[in-house]
Amino acid sequence: MSATVTYDANNRLTIAGIDCQCGLTHHRPTQDIYVGRDLLVRVPEYVRTRGLGTHCVLVADNNTYPLAGERVEKALIEAGFSVILCVIHRKEAMDPDESACGEVLLSIQPETQFLVAVGSGSITDTTRINATRCMLPFVSVGTAPSMDGYTSVVAPLLLRGVKIHRAGVCPEIIVCDTELLCTAPLPMVCSGVGDVLGKYIAKADWMLGSILNGETYCDICGEIVTNAVEKLLDNIQEIRRRSEKGIRILIEALLLSGVTIMIIGNTRAVASVEHNIAHYWEMMQLLHGNPPPAHGASVGVATLLVWPLFTRFATEDLSKLDLNAIRQKCLTHEQREHWMLTAFEQEAGRTIMRENPGDFLSWEEQVRRVHTAQAKQADIRRALALLPPYEKIYTAMKALGAPITAAEMGVDDKLLNLSMHCAKDYRSRYTLFKLIDECGMEEEYLKDYPL
């Protein structure tokens, strides 16, 4: 059965057909997701329908409050709700760091019954982690089609400049007013498209994890993401014009990507090595006092960077691999630890190693993976063959006016080269970059990115 998306007369999205035999526990989304026009004034109605209470903290920043937060606050107050306002003021773009999280936490009172996030990624995730820690439901009012985190259960955050991921709750209610979203600046739209296009790489890596490590792959989640990306690619000009049709297609692709996170409880279907590279750029720029690049746009550029490696690997003859030569290239535990502290710097490096101990492979495990890759070479090729031509993705991003190079993201050659080499090390999640390294091929594949 294929997954289907419908809307009722109240603009509420419903997704059906998510049951499959993959073996993973599927959580049927129960959230109220609304997509349509003139929805901000209906937030009180949605809250009452859900029975969340009457006392809330509304979280926005100095950009999203005048854009939409003020209208949502007014609608709630006029409907009889008690609203505590938490507007996070920053000279630059707001980051979901310990300072922002603390401002929200200190706004929550004993009588607070739910939170309302008015914003996109940073506001949503800052609110999400507070809702999780305080065991409160929250409402997400989206202000830009720039990322897939509205429906996520994972919060990407910053702790002392280090990018971390923490389990969170999904909003009980998600409101995406298409009239508001159509006013988002084109760079934020490009960011959303970049985030969606990266799903092709995430899907390929997930399939590799299934082939090589017995990881469970969910056909339904893979289908949901693929259909959303393909529909987006067919409507790039509509999205560039920021027509209501184009923006609805984009926000739907982002929401459905996030729905897969709700279904299986993790981000496997939507984030892999392309996200690792983007996170690395963001983290390193912040650590050195520079403004981080837009996340989704970084994902789009990273997708273009890694795509040729996927295409190339599909042509490899793995039967010729020499285990003795591979072993000579292996880092010792001490050498890998030194590399991690050099590439990610002290705090981030130690955090990543602590949270991903499985990345210190034994030689026996590495041999098993190499032998499995050799035995299942045909399966690997079939999985990689599902990727559309690189030119299709490049042309779409070019037509959109999205960034296509690392330099456009403020990433210099040194940072770019480092990111390509340590993309495999950011987390234990299996990727083609890990396979390339385990097969002793990293030096050859990344020779255009000298350290």
C-alpha cells in the first residue's frame, strides 16, 4: 500500500498507508497539521480542539514576532488565553543554543500548560527541547519553508558551540499559513529546497546501511521522501516564483520528510553524510566566531559535493581490494582520537567520540564490512543507481538561484577540505563515506580535497 496525503475541509493534513512489513515499529502521526491560507487567526480554535489548556508561553524572536507572533498573540488573548511572551532578541540570526533555551525555560511558569513556537528551525527546536524537558505540549507556527524540522522529534542544538542532537517531542499542532510562507525571502526558500534535495543522499546511505550492516530499511518512509522530492523537482519554477502552489509543494515536502521521523522515531530517512558536512560547517564557523551558513542551503551544496562520489562508487570493482593494503592505512585508536581532536577541536571532538563509541572499529569488524561489500556489490550498485542524474539536481538548484558552491556559503578551502574528510566521523550512522574509508579508498576519492 502506498502512502497518501489528503486535506479535509479544515485544511488538516492526513497521511494514510504508512503500514508496512519492514520490521520497524511505526508510530502513526496523531498531530494536527494545518496547511492553507488565513490560518494564524485560527490558532486559538486549533488549541481548543486539541484541549491543550489556556495558559501558554509564546516563543518568537525579534524577526518572527512582528512577522507573525504579534498576530498569534493577539488572536490568543482575544480568545481568552493567558499568554507570557518570550521574544528572543539577537543582532544576528538566533541560534538554538544554551542561552536561547535558558530564556524560554525562565519564561515558563508553574501554571504554563503549553508552549507556542512562532518561527522556523531555531525557534522550533529551542521550544521543542523546553517542551520535552518540562513535559509540556507545544504548537509550531511556521514562518518559512526553510527546513524539515517542524514535524521532527529530534532537536539539533548548540552547546558551547558544539552541534548536538537531543530527543524531543513533535508539536501537537503545526500551522503553516501559505500566505505567510510565500513572503519568506528567496534564500530561506532555497534553504528549504536544499534540505529536501539532500534526502536522495540520505536514502542511498540508509540503503547501504541495510545492505552492509543489516540495518532495517523502511520502504514506506523511503517512498514518502522520494515522492516528495520528485514533486518538488517538477515544480522548481513555481517555487522560485514563490507562488502559493510552489510554496505549498515545498512545505508539504518538508513536512512529509519530518513525518518519517515521527513514524520511525529517528532521522535516518532524511539526514546522512550531506547533513554531517553542513553541521560541520555550522559548528566550525561558530567555534571561530563567524556567522554560520544557513543549514538547508549548506545541505544543498553538500549534496552536490558528495553526489559524484556516489556515482563513481557504483562503478567500482570491489573484488580487487587488498586487505593487507587496507590494514596499513588503518588508524590506531590513538591516531583516530588525535584526528578527531584535530578535525573537530577539543570539546566537539570529545563529545562526538563519547556519543559514537562504535566508530572505533576493530579490524575484524572492518574485514567483515569489506567482505560484505564485496559479496553484495550488485546490491550496492542497484541502490546507487536509484539516484537521478547529478545534472538534474544541479540544474534545479541553478534555476532556483540557490547557492551551489561552498564558497557561496562562506566556507573557505581549508574548512571545505576538512569537512569532506571528517564527514564520516560526525556520527555512527552508516554512510558511503564510511564504506569508502573502510575499503581503504578515502585518499584516492578525496584527493581533490587535500588536508
